[in-house]
Amino acid sequence: MKKVLAFIGKFSIRNEGLRSKARSLLFSLQKKTHSSPGLKALESSAAENKLSVDYSEHFLQIVVVNLALVIFQFIYLSLRYKFLNSVIPFWYVMSWGTQQLSTKSHIFLIPFISLIILVLGIIFSILSKKYHLRYGLELILATVTASNFLLLYSLFKIINTSSIAFDPLLDPSIAKLVMPLLTSAVLVYLITPKFIEYAKEKGTITDPSIHEHPGMILKKPSARGGGVIFSLAFVLVSTLFIPFSKQTVALYLAVLFTALISFLDDIANTNPSTKYKLFGNALFRLLVLQPLSILFLLAAQIKIFFIGNPFDGLLLFDKFKINLGGFVIAPIAAIITLVWILWIMNMISFSNGVDGQYSGIVGISAIVIAFLALRSSPNHLPQQNIAILGAIMAGASFGLIPYTWHPSKIMWSFGATSAGLILASLSIMAGAKIATSTIVLLIPFMDALITVVRRIIQRKAPYKGDRGHLHHLLLDRGWGPKKIAVFYWITTAVFGIIALISSDKALPLIIMTASGVVAFSLIVLNLKSKKDTQISQISGL
């Protein structure tokens, strides 16, 4: 009966009212069957298996983190050893004075002790799992991690207090980005599992057997709301590291408003009887809700007042101004900014079709924006703050990768547009880095542009989804989701490096050349896919 209802709900029913009734009936049937004793036993067994899988995943992740700490200790010590004094304070458990001193070679005991602790932790973790010790695994891994962080701190302290002057490994302006990035990454990593549980309780889950979308490639149910987590973490961590200003407050409000839209959209797309159905309408979001979020930015004068002229000088958009009751408005600059941010928000979210793909694109792009802000004015406080915002954005995005990686546990959903909003805003705040942003996001940019043109030529709504994006074409060519995600990461990083090392005058020529190559490749792939489809249809006759 359940399979019949799913079949009817997915393929046969075209009337939206009947579709909603079928889904509601299916949900009620699922609730009734879940109450049967036999199914409860199966669910209990499945829960135990899932718990075992979760333990294994967390165990591997924590071991990798600790191994990275140990390796970093060895590398850092090898780089700093020559600067150490011949005698260093080492035996801190001894009485104060000369008894604490030791030869500098003893400092290598610290990374070796970290390695021994890690090995013992792995052994005891295996034994704990074998003998089913309650909370044994968590306690052991927490102890190992805390010990290794403490030893790393001790290593830093000894080297910094017992060395001659040395140059920092990282430029101080870049070093300032590390802590904000790590903070947002750890925060997202820790709160995402709780949010996934919340999404499951509330039913905001995309189930490919129930929900339909022409571009969907999900094989298993996945929670919605990754973009909401990203947005909340970005705003929260930013308030810790960045002082409030008119522009940052406007950015936070715009991001939170977009997150709210995403949250209501998730409800609208998973609950047939919701009163928020309008928020699931793509055209309403595009023409009404997204422009409303951008108004926060325009009110704070986050606008494109100029762009570089590829031939010479600048193209100014604030020459024509209107005075409305004491408020001076540059309408051309406002319109261009609105269109640019709206385009970036939706363009980049088009590349959110494969597990793990989007988080890497956003994170790498944010790092490039951060470095660009520092490149222009590394000692200018506003530019440093923009770079920190970029680092926080990158960390929040990277923190989602373990959960969006194939097979995904959570999707970005409509909240993906909040990442585009932040990227577009930071590029403007950094000094209208429009050309640079374009080349960093060149693959998503050209994919979205060709997709929109193709849909218009085919007399389809440009905002309606289909299976014509680059990631769909690569799937049709036999690529797996992980391979596609890595491909997008690598190309984004390559174009980001090109943007960083290129002069502003050379960028327009680079963009035109690269755009031509990418556009040609995408068109060939589209034509090839269309030809293969026609051949398959003819063969099936």
C-alpha cells in the first residue's frame, strides 16, 4: 500500500490538491506503521547500527584532527629549532629555578608524547568499543584531544619564550584570519548534527521518493537548512571579531532576512498544508523577497559607485543623483548594485546540485575575497575587517562539508543564496572587485549565464530548474558526485589564484579569454548531451 501511494504521489497525480492529499495520507500511513511492535524492533536495530556508524565516523574524524596536530608540532618545531636557546625551561613540574631547565633537544619529547598519546588513545578506543564501555569512546577521544592541544600550547609557549627573534611564519595580517576561520568552522561543525535532528523532528526533509524536482539527484532523504546554519554562524561569529558599523549591521540584517526566507521556504517545500506556501514560490522570492534583503545593503550605502574601465580610468555610476527630502540617491548605482547582488545570489546557487560541491566553492571564493581585501590595503582597518568577514564565511562553509559531502546529511537548500549575498557584498565593500569576483566564480557564472539563455531560447522560465547545468552534464558523462565536487573546488581555486596574481588591468582580457573557453566547452557539452538523448530515444523506439 505504501509503495502504491508513493507511486501515485510521484507519477500519476498532476492536480496539486490531490497531490497534497496523497502526501498527507502517506505521512499518516507512515506514522501508523511506525507504531507497530515489529517495526519498532527494526527501528531500534537500525538506530543501533546508525549509532555504530556515527561512532566510527566521529572516531575517524577526531583521529585525523589529532594526527594533524601531531604532524604540525613536528613541522613547526623543525622550523623553529634553530632559533631556540641552548638551554630552555622544560620541566615545569619541578621547583622554580634551574631545576626546570633542560637542553633544547628535549623539546622533541613534546611531539613524541603527543604521538604516543594518540596511539594509546586509538588502542583504548578499540578496546572500549569491543567491551561496550559506556561513554568510554567519548571520554578517551576527549582526553586525547585535550592533551594534544595542551602539549601544542606548551610547545608554542616554550619556543616563544626561549628563542632569539625570528620572523613569523605567516604575515600578521593573514595570521589574524586563522582564529575567525577556525571559530566559525568549529561552531558549524558542532551545531549541524543538532540542527539535522531538529529538521527530522519537524519533517523538513527532502525525500526523493516524495518530493519532485527536475534537477534533483538525491538518492536518499536529506535534511534541509544548511544555509540557515551557515547564515546564523556567520552573523554570530562576525559579531565576536568585528566591531559594529552601519555597513556590517546592514549585512547582518540582510543575511538574517535571507536565512528567514530560507527557513520558511524549507517548511513550504516539505509541508503540504503549511500557511507559508507563498515562500516556496520561486518567482515571488526572486522579484520580491530577495530585493527586500538587498534594500538593507543599499540603505547602508553598500553600492557599486564605479568599476574599472578596461581601456582607461573608471566608469562612474554616481554622477546622476536625486535629492528626496534630504536623502541623496544615486539611482544608477543602486540599480546596478541590485542587479549585481541579485545575479550573484542566484547564479552561484545554480551550482548547488551535487553533494559537497557548493560548500567548497563558497569557502574557496571567500578566502580569495579575503586575500584580495588585504592585497589592496593590508594595514587599512576596514579592509582587514572585510578580510576577517571573508575568513568567517569560509570557515562556516568548510564546517558544513562533512555533512554535505556525498551522501549528504543536509542540503543548503534556498539558504545557499545567503552565501551569494555575502560574497557580492564583500566584493563591493572591498572596493568593487567585480571583475575579480567574476573570474573566481567563472565556472558557475558561465554555467548560469548559458543556462538562462538556453531556457529563454527553449521558451522556459529562466528560474525554473532542469537537468541542463554543468554538474548534470558531467553526471551524464559518467562522473560521480565526489569527482564533480572536487572538479568545482579545483577550478574555483585555480581561477582564484589567477585573480590574486593578475594585475587589475590584465583581468578584463583574462576574463574574456577564459569566458570564451568555458562557454565553448559548456555549449559543446550541452549539444553532446542533447545528441546522446536523441540517439537514446531513437534506439528505444
